[in-house]
Amino acid sequence: MENLPVLKFFADFIEAELGIIYVEANYYQLEHRLKNIATQLGFADLTELHRSARSGIVGQLRTLLLDIATNNETSFFRDGAIFKALSEAIIPELIKSDKKRSIDLWSAASSAGQEVYSIAMEIDQARKLNPAIPPLHILASDVSETILKRAETGSYTQLEVQRGLPARLMVQYFDKNDQDEWVVKGNLREGLTFKKLNLLHDWKNIGPFDIVFCRNVLIYQGVENKTKIIKKIWNNLNPGGFLVLGAAESLFGLSQDFDQIVHGSAVFYRKKAS
Ligand SMILES: C[S@@+](CC[C@H](N)C(=O)[O-])C[C@H]1O[C@@H](n2cnc3c(N)ncnc32)[C@H](O)[C@@H]1O
């Protein structure tokens, strides 16, 4: 492959920045994506892109590189059982154990926002049955600036809302705009904050949280990074706080600092006392 050193340069950047490894078998895919970036930024070819990148990967180039390396697959109420567990088990447990003034939740890889708005809808519905549920504060974070901006707009195509959003909730919480997109209503955005955050970096000045959703992002990491991230989450959880992973993920071999809890077909974790 003629561009091998150039591709390796960008693959090394992606691995250092995100912990995501591009094996050589996937360099064709990387090359295709880098060529698109070169065109977008007005470079004649990959060699020119590389020349510019060697003097620093910053600004739009950095944003675009992180975008091509991340998988943003998500949907409303993805793996639905966990949202029932949230309203039926996690929230009741939290408000039982403490006179809470707010519920502080972190969605640590929020992608285009379907996860956070699903959480907000689930809790809002639960509050209609139990007005004692305190206000919800959600921090939504992602490493990709582009996807985070999308999450903040809270607007979704017909195809996106058809993936998991029940019609009764769509009419209750979304308005249709003149581009035929469904836009989250203002009341669902109350208490919501967005922040660019790389789970591999040190994160400061966030938390502590009662609940952390860290779903379908650790799968891209090696054991060492996963273990470090879980430890940092533990440090940012209140005593007795909850951790939710993706349906295909577990803490097995990563941490013994949590108790595993099963509710229906959902599995989640609770911080053990230190
Ligand atoms: C597959 S999506 C999962 C979205 C949502 N949590 C869900 O389960 O539907 C993974 C998200 O993790 C983000 N991501 C990947 N590496 C990350 C990192 N090191 N720090 C923070 N976010 C990261 C990606 O940008 C992407 O939006």
C-alpha cells in the first residue's frame, strides 16, 4: 500500500487520542475516510493533508479525525429494559435512601442525544406517578464535538424517531419543525448540560453523580483503559450510586468495587461502600 506511512501516522494519532486501534486490514477504510477529510479541508491529496498534520493536529482537522474514528450508533430507549429499571428500581432506591434535592446523572458517551432524552422522558413519566421524584440534572458528554452539537440541537429525522421512540412519547415531548424534523420540547431540556469530554483523559470539576450511564463505549477499549475508566467513574459516584453499562458489557474482570443488580432483564451496578 503506497500510503502506508501516512496511514500509520493517522492511525497512531487515533490510537493515542481514543484508544481505538486501526489494524492494517482496515487501512483501506481509513484511507477512504482521510481522503474525504482532505477534500473537505481543501488539500489536493493525502500527502498534503499529512504535511499539514505533521505540524499539529488541531482545529477542524482534529474534530474531523475524531469523528471518522468513532462509531455513533445509538437509538431511543436502546435496550429498553434498562430504562424500566431506571424508573422502577434505581430512582426509588435513590430517593428512599436519602432526602435528595436532585438526581445527578451523567451520560458519559451520549452520542446524538437519544440516550439522554430517553432518560429524561422515562423520569418525567415516572414523576407523573410519583411527584416526590426530585429534579433531574443530566450531564451529557462525548468526545466528538460534532455529535455533541447534534445532541444539543435535539432534532431528529423521521427515521431516527422511528428507532425506539413510542408514538405517544413523540407527540408529548417533540414538535415537528419546518424541515420535517422532530425537535425536543423545552421542558425536556431543563437541567441538561453538554460537555466535550474524552474518557481517556483526566476529567476534573464534574460530579459527583448518583447515576452514570456509560454504555457501548468501553467495548472499543483494551482492558487497561476500561479498568482506569471504571475506577474514575467510581471516584465520581456518590456513595450507593449506580453505574449502567451497555447490554452486552459487564464489569467482569474489570472491577470488584460494585455490586451487580438484576431487575427484569436489565443488569446494572451499585457502588460498594469503600
Ligand atoms: C456507540 S455510541 C453509544 C451511544 C450511547 N451511549 C448508546 O449506548 O446508544 C459510542 C459513543 O462513544 C463516543 N466515544 C468514543 N470514544 C470516546 C472517548 N474516549 N471518550 C468519550 N466518548 C467516546 C463516540 O463518539 C460515540 O458517540
